[in-house]
Amino acid sequence: MATKTTDKAKKAAPEAGKAAPKATKAEGGTKPNALQQPLKPSAELGAIVGTDPLPRGEVVSKVWDYIKKHNLQNPENKREIVADDKLKKVFGKDKCTMFEMNKHLAAHLKS
């Protein structure tokens, strides 16, 4: 006859079949993935996010912080960004959508 396990025993026993979480490459001492790789911003982008090398995700986050702080989203269409003088140098135009933004940022990041 099979023994019945209680809920308490199920919670206390480690789950079989589940592997331990994998260490990220950055922790293992090997090369980080593309999103974690620190990239050097151009002088134009550096005026917004700083001149130190940053991972791509942090660059995007800092640009969004700048956009929100300076109220640069179009009020009628929040997906559209109305560029100020600093962002015009990065985007190359007066307006761009949030979907186009990453394409323009990539042109200003060097490894």
C-alpha cells in the first residue's frame, strides 16, 4: 500500500526534477550576454545618460526617465516622443515613436 504524504511533507521536501537556478554568465566570470554588455554612449547620448559605459537596458531606462522628467511624450499619442534639443541630436528628427527609439539609440552605442 502506498503511503500518503501530507501537505506539510510536500512543502518541506525539495521538488524533484527541478534543477537549481543557473548562474548567469556575468557571475561565472565569462562574457555577459548582449543586453548586459556595457556600451559606450556617443557624446550626444552621453548628454542624457552620462558618459560611462552602460548596459543597453539601463540606457533605455535612463532615456525614458529623461523623457518623462521633461514631459516629452505627445499628450494625444503617448507612443510618440517629441524631441527637445538634446534628443534631436540622438533621434535626428523632431518626433519619433517609442518603437523607433531603440533603433536611434543603437546608432549611438559602441562596444
